[in-house]
Amino acid sequence: MISLAELQRRIDAGELSPDDAIAQSLAATSAHEKSIGAFVCRDENPRAQSAGPLRGIAVGIKDIMDTADFPTEMGSPIYRGYRSRGDAAVVMMLKQAGATIVGKTTTTAFASVDPTPTLNPHNHGHTPGGSSSGSAAAVAAGMIPLALGTQTGGSVIRPASFCGVAAIKPSYRLLPTVGVKCYSWTLDTVGLFAAGVDDVARGLAAMTGRPELLLPSSIPTPRIGIVTQDFAGAPEVSGGEALQIAARAAERAGATVHGVDLHEIVAEAWQAHSVIQEFEAHQALAWEYRENYDAMAPLLRARLDESKGTAPAAYDEAMGVASRARHALAKVFEEVDVLLTLSAPGAAPQGLDSTGDARYNRLWTLMGVPCVNVPALIADGGLPVGVQVIARYGADAEALAAARFVEVALRRKWR
Amino acid sequence: MISLAELQRRIDAGELSPDDAIAQSLAATSAHEKSIGAFVCRDENPRAQSAGPLRGIAVGIKDIMDTADFPTEMGSPIYRGYRSRGDAAVVMMLKQAGATIVGKTTTTAFASVDPTPTLNPHNHGHTPGGSSSGSAAAVAAGMIPLALGTQTGGSVIRPASFCGVAAIKPSYRLLPTVGVKCYSWTLDTVGLFAAGVDDVARGLAAMTGRPELLLPSSIPTPRIGIVTQDFAGAPEVSGGEALQIAARAAERAGATVHGVDLHEIVAEAWQAHSVIQEFEAHQALAWEYRENYDAMAPLLRARLDESKGTAPAAYDEAMGVASRARHALAKVFEEVDVLLTLSAPGAAPQGLDSTGDARYNRLWTLMGVPCVNVPALIADGGLPVGVQVIARYGADAEALAAARFVEVALRRKWR
């Protein structure tokens, strides 16, 4: 993989020009794209900017985000050839930080669950996960150092886990969703994929102009609460192992680690997630669903068919549960600095007819708390499995620092 | 003005066909549009739908809302000829409820403060207010029974007050902003304009599928707290009179009416509004501002120039103040059912170089609480002045019912 931090270091030191850094990403993309299929379209002649912390950084943008310079097709024939007038806010943030947008990455239709043609770089017979399939795979294949995705259920953390890359789903609305196709306004969150936690932190800090998101030179030792999310069912063997290995590594590295029980309202919120998601999707995608029914991707359409006619009162109740759960969860963070839990049930499932299961992600999206995926082990078939480090709402810097702690602890273990 | 309730009654009774109802609005629009200039573009041959509670209802849509059937030009040459692929969620809600979209109404550029060519129907030498200028004026001039606008500062309630129509800025996110050009995602709220409170309630109930928003057959007598918003400065004579007249009328009609002091954190939130609004606007309009600077409307551009470089920490602090103020405000509603306050400093100011002052509106937009404008008096020059009735977050039905109480009380007084 291409390390953003390493590129920055070499560019800052004058060892590499921003143009050469972009050229390097281009060459890597040319080498791997044919076998992985991470991009919907690419700029054949991208140019580096000369200033900004992300100069020389080639970025892939999930194809549900508006770009003035590329079509935005939402993974759906309904938007074939569609051109927005301007750039999404996050695209402009990248440009203002000096980055170069090199192309649009594949997305499941409207960031839902119908698979894209993208393959998992670690094993081509497996899904890269979704819905941000192309962004996760492009970083994992070493094509680009940074990519943007979005998460409504588990569309950032899950593909990051399946593809063995670091990723952050930041606190709700730390990154604006303006110009990003909406599925659920209460849930949709823009996230970043990069090679490691430091790389992700650098990308997020540069985009937001918040240097406090950069990793501190000395990473504090976190108090870690382990959450097994029993309300979401049991994990597969590899998922359970990943969590156990990460917990042990963190403990050996000096962290306080103990199990944490979540208030039952939090489990209720896990169930409320889908009510909120689909109720809002029926409004957000009303034009697509009502006026382009036949052209809708089949799994998404079936999901909307099933959830049709949910009463506003059920939605209001789900929103109330979510609000109470956020308060209950905030209390947990009085005892621990971060939570450590599963990123996915296990390694990427075989085949390309599913993007995997978001059941360990959706609660945290609804809670709006920052989640960072850290690769924890390599399972059978060479497939990575990650864990996620979660901090309280607004504590994105703490989530990143603790994720870095876990990342280092896991590498130490592997020696 | 055309009463939506009256149209519904006649259509339900079979006295008027939906097509004839639309034709009636078309004829009225043809008669007045030339002198008022409320529309950016119109459907020359709109057709009624045959079913739905809003069949036969001609609706105007503020031109920052996506429409598949009309261009969406945002009041700016930057979006000249721009066509979205689909319809905004609120446009689909109207269509699903049976309404007919007859055209797009004028908006200040990106719903900010640069005036549109629209004139105030009550006095052509005065502004209709902004930013939803065309929607307020089209209803006020009797062209259409219903129109949509948006409010970020005071862009629904203020033009409603200046134009003498009823309007609601509902609770934050009761109506989705999906497909509506964003200025500030924390503030932007879609609202409705109609002839009277009953008409507004019928429109909102039909759009949302929430019959509980319809007025009850017997309107309860509210406990009313009067708020003068001293932190926003003193009103003009006509504004102060409107509030006094409405308060007295409500009291005479049996309501409990007394002054309410707001916690000082609420006054702080009033100041925090502009920090949040402009910080988010710099992200939401980054493409327009950075890449189309010369084509930006001058007042908006100056506003963005001034607020450039606001530190994320200042924004975070403002968001914290807003959150604490929402809690403090919620406590006020333990003592009273609704608040009654100014909709604007006074009648619409003379001339067309300003859309008036949003200082009595912005706090309530930030608090996310439902606000309903009720016309209260006619000042010099034949210009109306309104007051706003405000309920706690989520209590849109209570806001509408209490506004109806005040509306009836005021009419009684005028006999």
C-alpha cells in the first residue's frame, strides 16, 4: 500500500516532487486497476498541486459524491452520464488541502447493498465489501494513498476490514455531506480510507483544518472497553479471533482492558437503525424509487419494497430510542476512553453476490460516534479481518490515537 | 388569496374539479405575475392529478429545490440552465400527495440576502422579504394556494410577515432537505406558505402523511409566553404594535398570557447563529465561492469574505452554546405551551435593495423549534406585519393550533 505519511515526508524533504508522487499512484493504478476494477472513471492526466499538506496525494472519490470534473453516476443507470454543476464539500476540502482527485470509485447503487464489479485485492474470489467498494479496494491494492467513502450502515468500516486498510468513520457531520447523494440524513457519514491510522489521521486533519486530529508524538495508553455486541448475534470464528487478538495485544502493551456491558436501550437503538434508515431512504430516494422503479438495483428495490409504508410514528419512536441511547452511551465513556469491538462478523465472504453484513457497524453509525478500523489478523484465504476502535461523539482525535495504540500493539505482537 | 382549505372543500364536495382548480390558479398567476415577478419559470400547461389530498392544488417551489421538470438556478448565474436529474424529497412529497408543481419561485442567490426582482404585492415599492421572496409573494398575490420556501436565518417567517401570509418553519428535519441547495446543514429548514394557518396545516399534514398536524375541530386555549427578544435590539413601532395587539387579542380570547425571560445562554445562541451559518456556508458553497468568485452575488460574497477563516474551535464552541440553549429553551415549555414573539422588526422596508432583517428569526431556526407566522396588523402603506407562534421542538401540531387560536382572536378583534 502507498503510505500517505511517507509520501508527505518525502515531499516535505524534497526527495519527491508532488508530480512524481501523483505519477507513482497513476502507475500503480494502471498496474492493478484491470484486475481489481475499483474505479468508475479516471482522470488520464491528473496534475499535482504545488501547495497544501495533501499536495502529491492522489485521491479516489466514491461515485455518490458530486464532482464538477467527472460524472457522478451513483452506481445506477438512473444517473448514467449525470454531471453535477459543482463539487461536493468534501471534494473541495481535499482540493483546498492540495490533493489531486484522480477518479471516481465504484459504489453499490445509491450506497446500498447491490455489489459492484470490484474484487477484493487480497483474494479475487471474495467481495471487497460495500458500499464504498472501490475506495477500500483502491487503497488496499496500493493504487492510491487516500480515498473517500460513506457509511450509512457499515459502508466504511466493513470494506476497510475486508480489505485490510485503516479507515475512519468520523463523528457525525465532522465532514459535511453537502453534495453527497443522500440515503439517510440521520446516518450518512463521509469517511476516509488509507494504509494506516497515521495516514488516515493526516488526511482528516488536512481536510478539516484541524491539526488536533494528527496523532500526538507520544500516544497515550488508553482505557479500553471491549464490546461484543451480542444483540447483533455471534461473530464468525475469524471475527471473534480478531477481537481477542487485538484486546490481548493492547493489554500486553499496557492498556487497561475489560468487558463493558451496554445499557439495553443501546441494543434497542441497534434495532431502531433500520427503521430510521429505510424511512428516510423512502423520502431521500423517492424520485428514483417512484419514477424509475424498473431501473432500481434489485436488492435495494426489494429493501425499499419491504419497508414501504412505515408509519411516521414508528420513525419518531426509533428516533427517540436513538436519542436516549446516545445519552446512555455517553455515560460509558466516563469509565473508558474507547471501545474496541468487531468491524465485521469475520473475513470477507466468498463470492461477489453480497457485500457482507453491516450488523456490527450500524449501531455506531446511528450513535454518531467516531469509529476507526484497524486490521488485526489475516484469516484463511489471505483475507484480513479488522477491529474497530470507537470513542465518544466528537472525540475523533482520541479514537485515532487509541486506534494507533492498538495498531502498534498488534504489529509488536506479530514480530 | 386562494385558500387551500376552501379548494379542498370544494373539490371534495364535487363543486370544483382538480383541473378547474389548477386553471383558476393559472389564471390568477397570469393576471398578477407580470406586476409581481414571483416566478423564475412556469409550466405553461400544468395538469391536475386525480387523487391525493392536494389534488388541484397548484404549488410554487423555491428555485433552490431540485426539480426534474424545471431548471434549478439557485438565483445565481452560476447555475444558469442547471437541471438536476431528479426531484427534491419535498417536491416528491407534494407530488405523492396529489399536488401540481406549477413553477419555480424566485430566491435570493443561494438563499442568502441579495434581492430578487420580486415586488411586495401589498406595496410595489417595498421588498417582499427574502430569501423565499417569490414563494411568499406568489401566495400573497393570490396566484397560488401553496408554496415552499426555506429558512436558514429568517427566510420563511420574515417574507411571510412582510407579505401578510401564514407560514410555517417546521421543526428541524420534519421536512427533509434532500435535493435542496445547502447553505448551512445545521439550520436549513424547508417551510410552507399559504393563505391562513389552516391552509398551512393541511399542506404540511398532506406532505408528511401526518394527519395529527391538521387543526383539531376544537382549538385548545394555549398558555402563551411573550418574548421580546431584547438581545436582538428593539423593534420598530409597527413590529412592537403587532406583538402587543396579538398578545391582547389572545388574552381577550381566554389565553393565559405573560412575559417570559429566556436564560442568557439563549441570547448567546442568538449570537452563535451567524458563526454556525457562515462556517458551514464556507463548506457548503466552497465550489461556488472558490471557483466562481466573480459570479457570486455581491452581498453574499461580501458576507463570505468577512467570515473567511473562522477557526473550527469557534464553530465547535458555537455548536456547544446552541446545544445548551436548546436544553434551556425546552425548560421554558414546561411553563407555557407556546411563545409569541416578533416575526420581523416591522413592516417590509422600503425599496428593493434589501430583503429586510432576520434578527428576530435566527435564534428559532438554530433552536430547531416550529414557528408559525400569523398576520397581525396592516401598517402604513398597506403593509402587513406578522407575529410568530413558537412551540417546543417536535410540537408542530401545537404550534399550528396555537397559531390558529391567535389568528381567530385577531380576526375577532377586527370585527
